[in-house]
Amino acid sequence: MKLSCLQENLSRGLAVVGRAVATRTTLPITNNVLLATDQSRLKLVATNLEMAISCWIGAKVEEEGAITVPARVLTEFVNSLPNDRVDISLSPRTRTLGLKCARFEARISGIDAKDFPPVPTVSEGVTVRVEADALRQGISQVAFAAATEESRPVLTGVDALFDGALLTLAAADGFRLAVYRLPLGAPVSEKSEVIIPARTLAEVNRLVTDEETVDITVNQNKGQAQFQLKDIELVSQLVQGAFPQYAQLIPQSYSSRAVVDVAEFLRATRTASIFARDSSGIVRLVMTAGSEVTPGKLTISARSEEIGDDVGEVDAQIEGEEAKIAFNGKYLMEVLSVLREPRVALETTSPSSPGVLRPVGVDNYVHVVMPMFVQW
């Protein structure tokens, strides 16, 4: 193996695959990154056995070859180099990778590429093409609502339903539910539903930068999903199990509705959350209808026995009767932080029923939050 490439390209490629390098593992080679020549490019691969990321960068290849070396050592060394050409060579006999850049030179001991876990290719199953921006928005507005604890594995994933010309992403952790619908490039021939790990989608979101479209292939039988970007490929295991039937958890009616400015709502919630830390994060909301002269308002408050209390008000268009409800401030802040639309509608039925947040002007996103029981 003998090739040369630019330091910035190699550094960027290692950053792309680095998130798939295993941290705690019983298989030491998964701490390594695979370097292999692929036609006239250098292919970098890392895997933690649940997810594998491959990245191709431009290179001038003189001799073919492959080797795996410790990812952390290689990444730290390459990142410390000047922005210049890096010459890479492999000594097959000693399995030592030599790197030379400007006046710096290093040799890193490696492990044979044959011992590296094979990266599966997901060929059969459902293949769709989606707009990169729509996918990013869907992931950012849904994935955070997935559970982080492993007690119910299906809730650590995002349910992906491919049906007709729509992809519906849904996540829930028992306290909230987020559902986002986005169009597919072409309708799918058969309906398919899989659960993709939320961690995988977070990585996809990080990798989709200047792409226009992303190709997704899911194979239910093999339990694998593949995301194809321009020079990057991510393959992930799917979460096994059945996702809860969430459609009936979304209230279809409301008795009170407040339309407010997202930025103002977020600021008031963030301020109240400072005082809510010592009281289980409870933030109280009160909708008050306006008159012909004065607008309606949404009052956001929190109180702590030891610290004190806080009250904030934002103008709101109130529809229906006056209402009171309390939420965990963290959940409110997380959903308000990812909304792109300037205004949001909060719909409630009673203090003990779920609250529903819908961005105003679009109908492809809904977020349901369970209330907290408080003494008013």
C-alpha cells in the first residue's frame, strides 16, 4: 500500500468515521480504523458492531493495500500535522503504517485488515430517496424524544414508517411523543415499518451537510438500514421489537388553544426552569383570554420553596376557555428549541390530559407532552 492525500481531507474523513469507533469493547480491533485503497480513492471504515461508517477521500494511489490502525492515535497525529500532503505507506511484513507530512514522520503498528469485522451491504428491502433538508429537520424534531434508558429497547429507537409517498418518523419515551412526516422522492411499492436507533439518526444528522438527497435502504429481514450520502455510507443494526401504537395517544380535539411566538415562549420557559430545578422541573402554564382591547396571554411560572418564584407573560391568541396545565420545563424547552416556524399552537383539554404542540403554518409535525400533577 502506497498513496498520498491531503491532510485536511484525511483529517475530515477520520472525523466522519471516528464516531463509529468502539469505546468499550471486548473486540480490540473495533478500536481501530480500516484504511483500504478503493480504485483511485482511500476508504476509511470504523465500526462498533452496531453501526459502521465508511468514508471515501481523494488520493493518489500507487500501490493497493489495506491495514487497520488504532483510530485515536492516527486521528490525533493527523490532526496535529500542517495542512500539506500526507504520504502513506505500508510495510506488509511488519504491518506498520508509515506517514510522512512536511517534516513530520510517524510509524503506527497495525492489525491485518482481514481481521476487521466485515461491513454488511444492505441491498434488498425498501430503498427510498429523500431530500436531505427534510430528513435533517425530521431527525432534529423527533430523535431527542427517544428514550435514553435501555429498560424498553424499542423506545431508544425512532419508528420509521414507509407508506406510499410518505416517511413518518416517531419517537416516544413514555413522557412525550414526537411525530414528523416527510415526502419520499417516489412512492414505495409496499408498506414497511422499522425501528432505527436514535443514536444512528443523530449520526446521520451530523453527516448530512451539503448533500441534496439521501438514499435510505432498510431490510427488515436482516434487521439493517443503510444511509448513502455522496462520499459516506452508514450501515446500522435495527432495533428489534414492535413500536407502540402511538396514533391513539395524539388528542384529536381540545378545549383551549394558545398561539404564541416560539422565541418568546422559549425564553419564558427557560427563565421559569431556573426556579423549577428544585421542584421536579415543574413549570406552570395559564392561558388567559383577552378582551377586544387587550390581547390574550400565556403566563409561565415556577416556584421553589427554597429559592423563590418567577412569573413571565407572553402575548397569545387564545381560543376556547381559560386553562391551566403544568409540564416538565426540560421537555418544553427541548421541543421549542428545534422548531423552525416562528409561531406554535399549544392545545390542551384539561390539567390532567396531554398537551399538544403544533407549529403554525405546517401540518407535518406534532408533539405531545404528558402533564405534571400540581396543587394549584
